[in-house]
Amino acid sequence: MSTSPYFDSEKETLSRKEIEELQLARLKKTVQHCMNSPFYKKRFDEIGLKPEDIKTLDDLRRIPLTTKQDLRDTYPFGMAAVPLDQCVRLHSSSGTTGNPTVILHTQHDLDEWANAVARCLWMVGCRPDDVFQNTSGYGMFTGGLGFQYGAERLGMLTIPAAAGNTRRQIKFFTDFGTTVVHAIPSYASRIHDVMISEGIDPRKDTKLRTLVIGAEPHSEEQRKRIEEMLGVKAYNSFGMSEMCGPGVAFECKEQNGMHIWEDYYIVEILNPDTLEPVPDGEYGELVLTTLNREAMPLLRYRTRDLTRILPGECPCGRNHKRLDRMKGRSDDMMIVKGVNIFPIQIETVLMQFNELGTDYLITLQTSQDNDEMMVEVELEQLFTDDFGRLDKLTKEITRQLKDEILLTPRVKLVPKGSLPRSEGKSVRVKDLRKKY
């Protein structure tokens, strides 16, 4: 078995100069290939831009941004850059209104995607003698097949457990000797709750040691709590179906930001209002350009995710830029009484209280033409017989939330297990306000 810390030592050890040289070569090739896409051919013709005009990485900014609406407008195959008979799979978003977004893949695309995910898993210590259990939904959701093929490419024994049926998940942990699990943060907390109710100690009764989390925003406080509950190291991952899925960016063992694989993507961080670049270290909207995709390359795609590039070098030795955890999405921002608020801000405060569980719900409603916010949060354990303690805890949570979000919410402490559960991403916000 290889003892190298790198799955792909050639790409993972590139210098900054070598990364940028490779990016430029792949960008030129990608832009030329995009002329096979009806969408990009028309867009370039409309602004009088030619592929040969892209001579430097800075010239990327001459290309217009691509949006999710562009994908919907060209549904289903208007952005394809290869004939449909060269494609072997498509994934689609679960669009709730209008057309969903569709992403096509050739076999080359799937092979490169598997390599990227395997690279991520190897980076956090996964090896062929590990047992990998995937609790993501399969089908159109890319977290299922994306991690499945990446784990297989690395050489691990894989358990495609899929979503839900938590008691069966736990039985698989104990019976099959699972060492690595992929789960969204809220479901990882649910697994722990069921383990405790079944009398199972994750440290003594399982071989779990590595947890891969992502797909929903979560705070550093929640990550640390999950690590403590399950006795694992939890590594943050980032992916999205438009960029293939998981494997876009991943933490290394240092847990100090997610390395984005710049041989596959060019990363920009833009001010979401002005669409101008922001300096490293400042938050903005993540914009990505694919560099190694055949079926459906995307140029300067607006992800709507808010993050920043972390300045400085990583002790792991990789020179690929590091993204901070996602602060939220520009379209997830709540505006309450003129104040911009992200759910992650509220979670960060709540997770500092040991008396609280990991599930919460933010409800926005209108009362006498005024916006009101209620934060319901589950107690870690029931102590409703001590109303004085509950009242004191409620007041302290309210005070700290007010300090963080600059308005006073109504805080309601509820028994553990009383908030709605979901097998997919947790619903953290219900906006019931009147729409005028």
C-alpha cells in the first residue's frame, strides 16, 4: 500500500507558477471547446469575443458570467458542447419552480470526477483498507454516486447505504466495521442521537474514525460538537452538481480551509453587488470556471455561495488555494428590519451552549406590519422541572443573538426530537412573512 500523502503527487505538489501555467493552457482549450456549445457560441458572437482573445488568465474577466438561470433557459441540452450520443450520464437539480438544471457527463468527465473525489478522500487519510459508508441519497443527487465512484477509485470497500433508516446505518457500522462515513452535518447528529438511544457507544462499539461532511452550511462549533459526539475527525467538503458534485474543494488534515483543485477549476471571489474581484481574505461570491470537462464546460459560473480565499500557505505542502467554509448563499440571506442575517450566524451562537442540541428552526413572520423572528432550538436534555434555569438560559441566548445579529429574536427552547426531521438537507428557515 502506498505511504505517499498524495493520491496524485504530480498535480497536488504543483507550485503556484505551475498551477497557473496549467490553468492557462486548459482555459484556452476549454474556451475553444465551448464554441461547440450553442449557448456559448451565441454569447461570444454577441459581444464580439473570440477564443483567441483569451491570452492570459486575466482575460477570463472579458467573458460574461454564467448563471443558474442560463442553465434553466437552455434546458435540457442547450449548453452541451458534445453530441448527446457521447454523453453517458446526466444529473439534475431538484428545481422547485421552473425547469431544473441539467449537467451532462462523458465517460472522461466521470473518470476525472472519480479521481478528484479519490484525491480528496486520500488527503484526509483514507486508504484501501478502509470501509466507506455513504449515507447520501443516490439518483439525481450527486453526493451519492460522486462519493461512491471516488471511494471505489481509491480502493476502499464501499457500502452504498443511501439516505435514512438510521438503525440500519448503525447496524452496518458495527457489522461491517465502517471506518469512514459521508453524511450531512444534521444527519450526523441524528446518527449520534439514535446510537445513544440504542445504548451504542461510537468510540467503543464502532471503528468510526473519519467523517466527511458537507452539502449544508455549518459552523465550526457544530463540526467540533459532531467530532466529540462520534469520536471522529470531521472534514469539510464542498461540491455542487453544476461543478460535477463533491470533489471541488476539501479540507486536508490541517482542517484550516478547503483546498480547491485548481487544475480542475479557476476560482474567483467577487463582490456580489458590484461583481468586482475582492482581495484574498475578504468574503464574496464564489465564481468557478471548469477546466477539464468535455460534455458541459461552464465559464465563470455564479455559484451564489459566499466564502473567501484564505491567505497564506498550508502546512500540508499543497499550493492549491484554500476556501473558507461557506458562510451561506447570497440568496439565503435574510433581511429582517433592514438587517442582513445569515442562518450560520445564529447557529454559531447556539452551538456555544452545551445545554442545546444541534437542531434549530428560524421562523420569520409579520405581526402588525413588523417583521418578527422566532428561534426554536432543541434542548440536549430535558430539564423542564427547573423553570428558573430555563428562563436564565433563554435570556442569555437571546442576549448573545442580539449582540450577533443586531436585533432581538424570540427564543423558544423545545424538547429534544420535537422539531421536524428530514432525510435531506435540514430546513433551517421558514419565512411566513406577508409578501407585498
